[in-house]
Amino acid sequence: MKEETTPLKRLLKYMKARRGTVWLATIYSILNKIFDIAPPLLIGMTVDVVVKKEDSFVAGFGFHTMMEQIYAIAGLTIVVWVLESFFEYLLKVKWRGLAQNVQNDLRLDTYNHVQKLELSYFENKSTGNLISIMNDDVNQLERFLDDGANSLIQVATTVISIGIIFFYFSPLIAALSFLPVPMVLFGSYFFQKRIEKRYRSVRDNAGLLNSILNNNLAGIATIKSYCAEVFEAKRIKEQSTSYAMANFSAIKLSSLFSPLIRMVILCGFLMTMIVGANKVQSGALEIGSYSVLIFLTQRLLWPLTSLGQTYDLFQRAMASANRIFDLMETPLGIKDGDAISDEEVESIHFNNISFAYEEGFNVLNGIDIKVDSGKTIAIVGSTGSGKSTLVKLLLRFYDCTKGAIELGSHRLTEISQQDLRKKISYVGQDNYLFHGTVEENIAYGIENANREEIIKAAKTAEAHEFIMSLPNGYQTLVGERGQKLSGGQRQRISIARAVMKNSPIFIFDEATSAVDNETEAAIQRSLNKITNEKTTIMIAHRLSTIRHAHQIYVLEKGVVTENGTHEELLAKGGMYKSLWSVQTGE
Ligand SMILES: Nc1ncnc2c1ncn2[C@@H]1O[C@H](COP(=O)(O)OP(=O)(O)OP(=O)(O)O)[C@@H](O)[C@H]1O
């Protein structure tokens, strides 16, 4: 995506609502730094007292003896140190609190946006990279707000307040010792331009690495069964090395910054030392003022050398900010419609639709299928003929390329996606179960579901018996993706979940994997119960599952080639008949 604005502007715009906190934290940072700079002034005053006694600067405030003046300075020192500590506490609480709030907002807003993106977005992106943005990049920004922002503000405060003090004491020394500052700022600007690209590459490489790690851990069983451990270790090594190289390249440049800055600042320090000493010798500068200038040059020097590190943190954070905002601002590919009321009819009409995942490669062509409210239709056909695609279009995971799907009198595009999907109970092919108990998976998406309802749904799905035979019954943990259960068990829990959702439309997309006769009979019984009063679309490979459908459609290469009831299709003697014969031997 084209970046129209700088990452910092994007971040500040995002943090608009927290502007008050940013200002307050900034004020605390400035006050803390001002009180931190004060001690050299106090040392200068002490030197002045010791050298000039009754004629010192402090004597002017009514403190006559030297010891009285020292006690007064000591009292002031206590106040300054206490205030410095107090503002340090406040600034840390404010900046760190802000960092926590912003990282939390960013993660949630990014996640919420990602959830709204259409399915095809996820098919083209790697999950690992998305996780890396929502975790690593958000954490990188958190680190900057935690400490980096305060450092930048304090460096600026240091330069400005020390500048004022220098000009007060000697405009000539001020001008000389501040000569390096524009050079530092100019250098930083060039440095930033060069390092920005390198940090972007570091973040992109981290995303890629995360993506491979994520994929490999998800596919660990396949890696083992194909003895691909060595191959995968090599792939991880290559990506990990590439990440390290990207980091090395950024480190080489960023490490150069501090030493170069220090050399430039050295000039300023030497100027103050030599020109100041000359002025003291000629009587144009007091010893006390000279000590203040020498100490303050140190105060100016050190923060500027750490500017490199802060800048580093800033640049990394800005590279991350770009990745986060690019993701957060990804336009939605599917536009939402307005909500429809719950009473609307659930008849479905695939009105002469065509669809292509990729332009020019139609997967569905001119499909016209009507499902009346409360009726069951079935779609059969060879693998890859477009059956699942049809129901994915009904769920509005994608939009049709041509024609329209209508639900009652509304086109799908007019209905809010949430409203549409609430009306559909969908059992897909992959039966994704979440890490949690059987009970939680059945009641997924339903708040405050009660036990009886869950058991009832499991019984309708013919799952109750096997669930009770599990070690902890309904409390058994299913593992990530439900991997502790068998394929047939996962399917029945998915059916129970769909029953529990109790939507007026039911879609069952049967997986190709074969199940034993007993499971098949159980699934068949449960489907008969569920589809009784619902508008149903069944996709099946086992024709015995769908023989009682009101209408059966045979799909071949994205086109409906035959339709009718089971008996009508047998009588036609076409594709359906031959499939039936193969499966039943009749
Ligand atoms: N996300 C996708 N991106 C690109 N092409 C896809 C995508 N999903 C499916 N296809 C292609 O669309 C065609 C139809 O796939 P679909 O899953 O609808 O077939 P199906 O009839 O349900 O097959 P099966 O019986 O094996 O489940 C296939 O050629 C497939 O390769």
C-alpha cells in the first residue's frame, strides 16, 4: 500500500484521543529534565560562594556568612532533587501507562479490522506475518512509547535550556559550543533516511520467519511423516539467517551514529573549555560561571550521544507503525449491507450466478438454483466441480462475479454479513474445533448456553454417547484444532455446534474422507432430525446421505448438468445414475 503520510503522523493521528495524556507526560518529562539540569548551576553557585564569600551571587539574597549561603544552597539542592524525583515518577507512570494503553488499543483495533477482512485476503497472506504484526510490531511501538519518546523530549529540553543558560553567561561561548548541534540534527536526518529502509527489511524478515515457524508447527505431523525435519530445519535456518543479516545491516549503520556524533560534540566541549578559560584569565568570566559552563557541556554531551540509541528505537518503532497501520487500514473487499429483520423468509435463490477466484478462470457458470423455505436440496458432483464454492458464496465469503444470490426478497449484498451468517448453521469440510472443552466447542458463539441445551444438541447430532465415553465427558479438552478427537468425532461435534446455533438455514458440506458404516448411519440419523424443518443445502459424496432431498443438482465443472429427485435422476440414466451404481452396486 502506498504510504501517503509519515509513520509518526499516522501514529499521532491514531493517538488523538490520548492527546491529553501525551501533553501531560511531555510536561512531566520537561520538568524532570529542568530539575535534572539544575545541580550544575548549584555547583557553580557553591564555587562562587567559596571564591567570593560575602560578595557572591547568593549573598545578594540576604545570606551574609559563607556557611549561611552554603546552607541556603543545600536547602535548594534538596528541593531540586525531590522535585526531580517526583517528576521522574510521574513521567514514568504517564509514559508507561500510555504505552500500555496504546499497545492494547493497537492490537485490538488491528485484530478487529483483520476479522472483518474477506476470506480471500487471508488466502493471500501468511498467518505468521499477521501474528508478527499484531505481536512483535505492536511490542516495538510499546518499547518506544515506554522510554524513547521521553528520551527525545528530554534531549530537546536539554539543548534548549542549556542554550538559554549559555547565552546568559556568554553568547560567544554559547555560539561556539552549540556549533555541533545543527550538524548533529542534519546528520540524524540523513541517518534516518538510510536506516529506515533497513529496519523495514528487518521487520519484513521477522514476519516471514514467523510465518514459516507458524506453518511448520501447524504441519508438524506431516513433517514427521515425510521425514522432512532436515529439509525444514534448513529452510528455517535460511530465513533465520536472512533475518539476522537484515539486522546486521541495520546494526552496522546504527552503531556508526554514536561515535560520529561524539566526535562532533567533542569540538563543542573543547571550545567551551579553551575559550572559557581564556575569558576567565582576562577577567571577562567568573570562575563560578566557568564551572557551570564546563559541567553543563557534559550534560549537553551525554544525552546527544545517546540520541543514536533513541533514534534507533524510534526508527524501529516507525517501521513497525507502518506495518501496523497498513494492516489496520487495509480496505475491506466486501461491502456490508444493511441489517434485515429476523422475520424475513429463508428461501434462497442462486440467480444465474457465475464466479471466478481468479479473473478469467470461472469456477461456477450460470448456476440457477432455488431452495424454497423449509425444503432440502442436495448438490453432488465430482471433486473440484464447485460445490463448496457455491455455499461459500451463500455465506458471502466471496461475492459472485455475475448474477446474484437472493435470500427472500433481498440480494445478499444488501444484507449485513452478521445478519446473514446468523441465519445459517454451517458444517464445513474442515470442522475446525477451538482449543477448549467439548462443551465449549458445542456452545461456541452462544453466551450463557445451559448444560441441558448442549446435551440436547449433542444428542441430536448423535454425539452424546461418544462424548460420555471420553475421559472427562463434556469437559474433555479437544486440543488445538480438535486434534485429540477422530475425524468422525470432530464432524459430529461440529454438527452439534450447528444444531446449537439453531439457525433457519442449515448447510452441510460433507468431507470426502470416508467414515465407517456406524458413523455414517449416526450422521444420517442426525441429519434427518435437523433438516426436517429447516431450509437445507447438503453437499454429499455419499449419495445415500442425500437421496431423500426434495431436489438434487449434479454439478460438473461449475455447471448444473442434471437436476431432479433421486427417482427422477435414476430414471434419466445420466451422471447421477452412474454415480449411484458405482456406490451401491445396483
Ligand atoms: N480459495 C481458492 N482460491 C482459488 N481457487 C480455489 C479456491 N478454493 C477452491 N478453488 C478452486 O475452485 C474449484 C472448485 O473448488 P470447490 O472446493 O468448490 O470444489 P468441490 O466441488 O467442493 O470439491 P470437493 O468435492 O473436493 O470438496 C477447484 O478447482 C479449486 O481448485
